[in-house]
Amino acid sequence: MEFSKIQELVARHGTPVLFLSESRLRDGYRNLKAALPGVDLYYAVKSNATREIVSILNTEDAFFDVCTNGEIDILKSCDITADRCIHTHPIKRDSDIRYAVEYGKPWFVADNEDELYKFIPYKDKLRLLIRMSIQNPGCLVNLSAKFGVVPEKTWDLIIKAHDLGLNVGGISFHAGSQNESPLKYIEALEYCRDICKKAALKGINIEVIDIGGGFPINYLTPVLPMAQFCQPIVDYLDRYFSSYRIIAEPGRVLSGPTMTLATKVMGRSLRNERWWYYLDEGVYGSFSGKMYDHADYPMFLERTGERFNSVLAGPTCDSIDVLYENISLPLLEIGEMLIFESMGAYTTASASNFNGFPKAKIVVVD
Amino acid sequence: MNSLIKFTTESGSSLWIKNLIHGMSGLTIRAKHAVFCDSSPFQKIEVFDTYSFGMVMCLGGTVVLTEYDSDIYHEMMTHPVMLMMKKPQRICIIGGGDGGCLREVLKHDTVSSVVIVEIDKMVTDTVKRFFSDLSKGFDDPRAQVVYDDGYNYLKSNMDKFDVIIVDSYDPGGPVGSLETADFYSIVAQRLADDGIVVFQTYSPTVNGEFLRNTYRSASALFQKTKPYICSMHSFPEGICSFLACAKNGNVFENFEKSRYESIAECCNYYNDDVHTGAFLLPQHIKRLLRS
């Protein structure tokens, strides 16, 4: 977005403000769809549950990945039916299962035996994906640390579910988040092949392979173009999984690039020979992703000139609310605007109104 | 590793099958058209009618069978070991759903039963449809087809076999369980005391590590192991290796001259000279096996 255009919008809407770009969202979805031909994309609503995002993706015929009753309500409010969604939370209460079952006949995810028993009262009304864990300590967020059954035990869990009369229809995995290479997906797919082989021989009908999310976007470090990243995965799927329905759960890759944050300097102070700038947005707001998602966002300012050692802090009274220490910046004025890109995923989603600072307003732009 | 490319040429078909080695070099075959394309739960199965190789079958994008040179492979996989044994009767083929090895072993009238353990029924069905000459052995009353994982079958079935033929097509094939040390030990248990097992060990140049690993695992379980090779036009490396293993090494000294004559009559590639030559290994393979 042009700086002048942002300034004009900020004059109208104030700061902090998140601009949601409809065209970037549509382009991002179509780009991923082209990179993963034949794969149904279930947008991970958790990454950014803004109703407009869900609604725009719905017009692109996207599918949706939800985890909670609240996320189901967002789909309902956009008139999205249950056949376009999967429920991917591995741990649920009976009331959660009931709510989702009443919404429609969804796919659920399980990764342990105790969870299987919860489905028994609803067994004719749902289908199951068994979630396998793929260890990936190298990625931004290791999603298999908390959930998933190890590959060696996945088959046993499928058999257990089958013996309980549950309808096991697929395997899911999460190769990590913001992955640098597609190799982890291939590793996971190799495990899936072994399981699918056993299932086919035993007459258990595995129809769906859910390759999860984890597709990377550009933060400070540029990543592979999406088509190039996906090519080895596509080749592998074509060789061995062409008789299966393949789905994915992209979150960050769709929502991340769509939002641009505009924030202003509320105040400044020269402390111990460092310039401290207090912005009107911090880690309790849209920068919550710095804490929870370990993300670093590209920053832009209009001013150039001599640079000084500086600190960027958020507005709240908590001393943890610091965004960048020891960064080199030109001398900023109070009221000066800073722009942050790639602010769509796990930002406003995990923001709070701590200290009475409301969450950043979201404005849809072209 | 392998994929199909389509591009336009001035005349004729524009469909090429690429069979590549690590994406860097390989073999391309020009096809007239695709005659079959479907997917089983295990892999993608395609058949093409080609100009120079006749019918060609690809599994998971890899060329595994051509009408033009499959005789070489199946004859070399079977006859050298069959003719070293005095009286091979009970045969087990792991993989081999194309029926090629079956057809060859049935040429030996000592054979009383052949069990083929193929994981993918669609492979067998496809071959019966498009490679009728290759699959004629399936009609023989001595043949029995079991659709299962070879490892499972040998583990749960206590029968002993005089010859076991492990005819899997690719180190990346549908049955990863056929490459484990555990599998070799199960094979050894199911082999009769004077029996022979033969493994296909792929290219000794490109997949040298696989041949060496199989050689090592097998050497720990069998008294004698004998690698041999043949040239294969449709392998992108041009060469294929096999590993014959026996609990009683003396069987390798034997050659059934009397039975040989009738076999040679109906072979296109195999004969007694080829038999002798196949076991003569070039220096780099000897070095690989010693390493």
C-alpha cells in the first residue's frame, strides 16, 4: 500500500488500525490453490477469525477448519454449512462435540484413546481423522509437541477406533508452522503410505489425507515461492495418493500477508542514551504474535536520516510490552506513523484489551 | 523422481515418458498415447502404448515394465536360481504381480506350486488386460495369488519354499517392509534348507548402497550370497543387479544341464553362457560389496 494512501485512511480511522486487503487475500488463496492442484483448502479460522476474511474466502469456495463453538458461530454467521468444514481440535468436551454434530455431520480429529470414547454416542453422525505427530523442532512453532499420536502408534489408534465402531476416514498431520522446506511433509506422507497400505489390506476405508498447514510466508526472511515449495509434495501425492482426497489447513499463508498495521508514536523518552518510543500498539494488541507466534514483522517508515539506537515499546504499563530493543532508527516525532506488514496471522486473533487499550480497528481495503 | 512431460512436436505424438535418475539424467520413451490411468490405494498405475518399447507400465510414475525388454528381467530373475537347484518344487514370489516371474518359473516342470504375494490387485488386473502374454501363468492350476503384504504373508504362514523370489520394483515402492533386516530374517526362516532366495537389488551404480546393504544383511543370515547382473534397456541406469542367497552354499556349484536344454528353447535372453557371465562382476561392484 502507498504511504500516502495509508495516511489518508489513518486520518479517517485513527490508529492503531489494521488494513485488511481483499485482493491480497484472494490472490493468496488462488496462488496456494494453483500450487496445490486438486487439494481442498480448509482455512484455519484460528489464525484470524475476522468475519470479513471468512466471508471473502467463502466466495472463493474455500473450506474451513474450526476448533471451537465460537469458530463454528462465525461460520454460521456467514451462512457456511457444516459440509464445508472440519473440526480439528484434538481435545473436546461432550458439549463441544454435540454442538458441532448439531451444526452438521462434521469430520473430527482425535489423537488418543480417551478421546475416541467421547465419540461413541455420536458414532453414526461423524467421521474421524486420526492425527499423527511429526516432530519438527526446527520450525517456528512445533505443533506436534502438544498434540498428535506418534507415527508408530497411529495404526494402533486407527484399529482401536475401528473396533469401537467409529468411522475412521483419514489421517492428518501437522508438519510444523512456517516450514522452511517441504521435506517434513514428505516424511509424514511416507508414514501415511505405510498406514494406508495396512488399512487397504484390512478393508478400512481411508479416504482423506490431511496435510495440515505450515506453509511459509515472508516475514523478515524471504521464503521459497509457494509453487516451488509445494512441487515435491504435489509430485509425491500424485505418485501414491491419487486415489485419496487430499485436504490442507492453511492459516498463516492465507491470513498473514493480508493485513497491514498502522501505529503511531504516542510518546518518546531518551533513557540511558537510547530513544524509547511508545507506540499505540503493543504485545497485548496486534503484536501478540511476537509473544505467542514468535513472528517478526517487516517495518516501514517514511522518515530517513541519521539513525540512533532505539527501543520500540507498546502502550501498556507492563514492562514486558516491548517490541524491539536496540534497533537503529531515525529520530521519530510524536504522532509519527509506523507501518508493519504481514500482520494478519495470529495477531488480532490473540490480541486483548488489557489495560483498557481496545484492539486495533480492522478496515477492509481493496 | 520420474514424471510425465507433454510438449508439442511437429508431427506424431507429443507424449514422453521420462524415467529419470535423481532428476539429472535418464531415459525418455515416446508414447503414442496413454491407454490406462487409474489409482489404487497404493499407487498410481499407468499404461502407455509406445513407439519403441511396446506397452509400458508405470507404477507411481516409475517405468516398471515394458513389452520390449521385460523378458530379460524375468528370465534373469528366475532361471539362474531355478537351474542351480536340483528339484525346485515349491516357489514363492513376493511382489511380481505382473506375472512375469510366474510365467518363467512355470516353464520348469519340477514346479508343483507357486504362491504369488502381491499387495496391489489393480496391478495384476491391469497386466492381465494389457500384457496378456506376460500374465498367462495366472491360469495355470499350480499358481495361487494372495493379495497381501509379502512381509505379513511370510510372517504368518509357516510353509517352507524351495525358491523365494523377491520381485519388488523400486526402493520407493509400495511395500517399505520388504527392505528391513527383519524381512530378510523371515525370508531365511521360510526357505528350505537347500533352497535359494533371490532379491532384485536395483542398479548397482545408482542404488549401490541398497545392493551393499542387502548384501550385508543377507550375508549375516545365509551361508553364501551371490550377486549377479544383467543389462536392462528400460532401466535408466541400463543395468540391474540381483542377489541370490542360500543356506547351503554348495547349491551354487550346481547347474542342471539336463533341465537347461528345454528351458533355453523358450528363452529370449537367458542361456548357459549368459548364466556364467552374469556372475562375473566388474571391479567397482566387487569394491562396493567389500566396502
